[in-house]
Amino acid sequence: MNGTDRAWVLGRLTIGTLVRVFARLRVYGRERVPKTGGCVYACNHFHWLDPAALGAASPRTVYFMAKMEAHRVPGLGAGIRFFGTFPVRRGESDREAVRTMRKIVHDGNTLGLFAEGTRQRSGVPGEVQPGAAMVALQEGVPVIPVAVHGSYTWKPGNFQPVSIVFGSPMNFDGLPSGGRGYREASTQIQAEILRLWEWLVDQHERGRPRGAVPPS
């Protein structure tokens, strides 16, 4: 167990407990996450609560990527780095971030990406950027599609319920490692995130039954 893993043990007891209580977090499909080996979470993104919710839901330590601006915020930057989060410069090519992403999964760890690249103001999952597909194809690891629902309207005081669902691992062995392959894989990831999110919307309308089985 390295320092980041130890930080996550503490984080699950503190931040994770707060999320489970105040967001009434419910998790589906957790058993689909591979127990070992490198993989990439590709999740939609609505709210600043989403990283904490995904971290609380995940059975594994997650190395998140966050915009450089977040790392420069006093207190916040040190806090997220404590949990293994690394920076990326948005709007430009960031080779160091790409190297970090590839090394994380190459070393057998879980990379956490909010696949659209920014929060979606519409309340519906948006276009998936090529980062998750690129890492998966270059390193030969699966993408785990993840959907979050409920966080869009969550705020302190209303405590709307938040749910997360993990999809089945997606492999792209037949696609080329290049622009065409990244685009095709990203299209598949986007469709799967939307399908999982629509399933979560339906579960919320049904009262979020605990025994519900996510689509495979």
C-alpha cells in the first residue's frame, strides 16, 4: 500500500462518509470494476460533488485528473494532490499529463477521467473527449463507463439523492491506436455513458430500488 492508497483509506472514512450521508449515495454495478490491472473510468460530469461521489463509490483507489486552475487554489490544490490527483492544462496539448495518464494505467492503477472534459450545464451527458480512448488504446486497458445522476440539482440544504452506476468494461482491441480509433472508441463510450445515465434516471423515478441490475 503506497501513500496514495493510505490517503484513500482516510478519505473513505471522512469524505466518503459525508457523501454517502448527505448525497444519499447509491451505487450500482460496483462488482463490474476489475479487481486488479490498469483501467480507465470514463464518467459524465455535472457538479463539483461528482469526484467525491465517484471516489466514494469506487472499490479501488482512483487517480483523478483535474484542471491546472484547481491545483492553484490555496488549500484545494494540496488537498486533491494528497489523493493522487494530477494536473492538466486545458485547451492545449499537455504531454506531461498524457505521460502521467499512461503511467498510471501501465502500473496497474485506475485512472479517473470526467470524459466530457468539463461540467455539463444542460443536465444531460455531453460529447466525450478522446482522452479515455487514447489511454485505453495506447496501453491496452479497458474503459469502465460510469454514469452519475442526481448531482446536477444537488446543493447544501436540498441534499438530492445521487446515484452512480458502473458499466461493463469496454475493450477496443480491434481499433487502431490513432485519431480514427480514438474517435470511434469515444463514440462508443459516449453512447454507453448515455445509456447508463438514462437507466439511472429511470431508477430514480422508480425510487432507486436496491436490487436493480444495470444493463450489461
